[in-house]
Amino acid sequence: MVRVAYEATALLGQRTGVGEFCLNLALALNERSDVDLIPFAISWRGRNRLSEFMGGIKVPSSRAMPARPLHRLWSMSNFPALDNFTESFEVVHGTNFVVPPSRAGARVVTVHDLTPLKYPEIAAPATLEFPRLIQKAINSGAFVHTPSQFVADEVVENFRVSKDRVVAIHHGSLEIPENLLAATQDLENDLTLRIGGRPFVLGLGTIEPRKDFLTLLRGYEQIAAEYPDLLLVIAGGDGWGSDGFRRAVDSSLFRDRVILSGYVQDATRYYLLSHAQVFVYSSLYEGFGLPPVEAMSLETPVISTRAGSLPEVLGEGALYFEVGDADGLAKQINRVFEDVNRLPELLLQGKAQASNYTWEKSAASMLDLYKRAIRSRPKQR
């Protein structure tokens, strides 16, 4: 039995891609008989709320951990240790770029991508400190987990770390409960009523510069006149920089056919992914890319940029266009609609590719990494 202190702060509030990773890996680890999971959150305001978001996983009582002062202290020193706040553990997993210091436990930190380092101009300001904290964790002996080999190679290239301490473990794909998937067939809410059964192109994710929904909008505009019933639906909460995109939508000739739904809950998310005529992932840079994998698993055609890890993760299961190329995107959307002979093969390849990713596999590989980190930790005297 390996006792794992597991940081789940990303689950407080609306779940983003990091939150999906955090929850689904936790659920898979919790199913194992050889893992004792000890979830904790670094948050003062959310100090008593974590159990609401853990999907039934027991959250032991712990001392409150105010984020700002702790992050400030940890950026300068290895004090205070996580051991002062939680039950005893053998390894601590920092699931979102930062791993707390520990006196007795080994450490693993997940680095989802290197946006703050490679593309600081499109990174959220609060993340710009991450590269320094990553190197600090490495210097103090932490192992690095990445969601793709692409990001693992980037970490080795950009940080002072030996290759054998950076481990790529792919995420899983969401396994949608049958009862929830069935419920989406008759789902009725404000969004589905606005769609009204019309065909739609789907974009999914937080509205921020890295997701480049502006290129998705421009590509859609190029084909919208040819398909007068076709809608563009973008589902995701506002992130930093979303005002500029909203202004672009307001000035579009087809603004009446663009639906910005805001953040959506699971049932609506699955409805959109399974009912879209095509799912477009227009991202400028990705460390994994859960939404297109989910779309492929539901046999929805996927069109993606070649950014970052996406060719590695999506393989032959998607059509591709170059980053920022609205013309190329428009051609690929037309291809999905017009090349009816190619479409069944694409859907089969997509579903087969998505089946490679399961959270059970991720949890098994992560447990191996935990054990490796524990074995490598210097013996305490």
C-alpha cells in the first residue's frame, strides 16, 4: 500500500482540463487496493469544500493551507513542509506544476505543458512563475510527470534535469457512464433549445488566447454562407483575454449563428461532443488534448492543429491544419462534409486511437512512478 498525498486544488470550482486530469486520475488510483489516497487542497477559501468535488473519494481532515502565503514561502524555501498539514505519506504528487516540499516523502510534479516558458505572451499572468518553481522542485529531487512524450522532451531540453527523471504518462479518455450518455439523447436545456436540432461545428475549452478560437471563428466564417443552417458553438468559460474574442464575435457577419455557451456541466458537454457535425481543436499549443480524444471516442470527426503534442496523441484519428490557418481549417471542414467515403474510415481510426487511453493505464503507470520516486529518495537518518 503506497500512501499518496494528492493535491486536488484544481477541482475547486469549475473543472478545466487540469481538473479533468486531476479528478479522473484520482478516481482510478482510488479504485486500486495498493494505493491509499490522501487528497488535499492548497486554498483558504476552499479549505472545507474539497470533498464536494472528489467524486466520493474520502478527504481526510487536514490543517488549512492558505495558497498565497504558502506559495510565496515555497518559492523562496522548503518551509513549511507539507508534513505539517496532512496525514503521513510516502510520496506527494503536485498535480498542477507545483509540488509542496516534504521532509519525509518523495515528490512528483506534473508539468502539463511549457506555455509560460515558451509562449509567455499567451500565458495567464499567474502561471509565469511556474518555470522557476519547476526547476526548484527538480533541484530538490522531484520527479517530473508529463502527459506526452512531446512535453517530456521539452522539459529535458529546457530544464536542468536528467532524462531518466522525466516520465511521460498519457492521460486517459473519459468513459461516459451509460446512464449519463443515454440521458444526453433527450437533454433539454437553454443551450440545446438554442441549437434547436441544427448542425453545428463545436469548439470546447476555456476562452483564452492559447485556444485560438479566433481562427476557429474565421474558418467558420469562410464556409458559413455555403451551409446556411450550420451553427458554431463554443463551450467554455471566459479566461484571460476573452474580451477580444467576444468583440470579434460581435462584429462577425454571422454573429447570429455563433453560440457562446459559457462553462457547461458534464451532461451538456457529452451532448455537444456526441452531436456535433465536427469538433475543431484550434489550439496554438497543447501538452495532451483531452477534448479531441473524447470526441474521437464518441465517433465525432475531429479537426486539429498540429500544435505541440496533438499529432502524437491524435495520430491518424484526426484531420489537421496548421496553427492560425483559417483557410486550411475551412478546407478541412468542407472535406468532412463532402468526402462521405472517407468519413467512416476517419471515425474508425479516431475511435481506435482514443481506445489507447484509459485512466486505469494512467493510474498503473503513475503508481510505478510513485514507487520509483520513493525508492530514489535518500534514506532519512
